[in-house]
Amino acid sequence: MASPDLKTLFHFSFAVNDLDRARKFYGEILQCPEGRKLPGRADFNFFGHQLVCHIARHTSFASQEESNLVDGHDVPVPHFGAVLEIPTFESLSRKLEASGVRFVVEPHVRFKGQPGEQATMFVLDPSGNAIEFKAFRNIQEQLFAK
């Protein structure tokens, strides 16, 4: 397998139960610019990647019921997220706190002094989808460190 190209973009499409609340959370709180507006969906520039929220009123949403213990914290499964620069991570954590967003896992540094040391935090969007934000001092060296 080829080594990962950190410039490759991803697209993630998932269910939400309220587009207005999703637009407020992703657009206003996370400050992800909204793209195309089509019936039943909202596209966002999620830190350079394409995130698509699809309305789905009759489905089960992710929850904190499933989790794995990671470095002493219960990490929700499934989850998605973004790898950020440290200053962006710190700014976002302050914005989330000021906006009253509840942390599933408070901002902290995990794997201290080990390969892959990272700042991390978890929140839920208004539909209960778990999101992780993480940051490394040196993304290129630490993201896939063994």
C-alpha cells in the first residue's frame, strides 16, 4: 500500500434529523462554510473536506452507547473528525466551550510522551453524531507514528 497522501481530500455523507440545527452547528459554531443547498441536504467545507448532512427522520443516529477505552477515556464509536493545527484546535475548543457545546471527551493531550502524542476532544452534533478534533505538534511525523 502506498504511503498516505495528506493532501487527498475526503467526502463524508451522513444522516441528521434536523437540517436547521445542523446548519447552525456546522455553519455557525464550527464556522464551516456551507456549499450547495439542495432539498434534504446541506454541504459544508469541513476544514477543507466535503461534509454532507442528509435529512433522515426515520433512522437511528450514533450515540455514546458504544465506546472504546483509549488512553483512559471512553471514545464514542463510530465517530469522524478533523486533524487540525494546534492553534486551530485551541481556538476551536474555546469556541465550542463558549457556545455551550458539551464535550463527550474534554480537550486534553493523550499518549503523552509516546509516538502519536496528540491533543484531542470529542463532541456530539445536534443529531448525536460523534466528532473528534485532534492536533499534533508535527502532523507529518506524528499522525501515523508507531
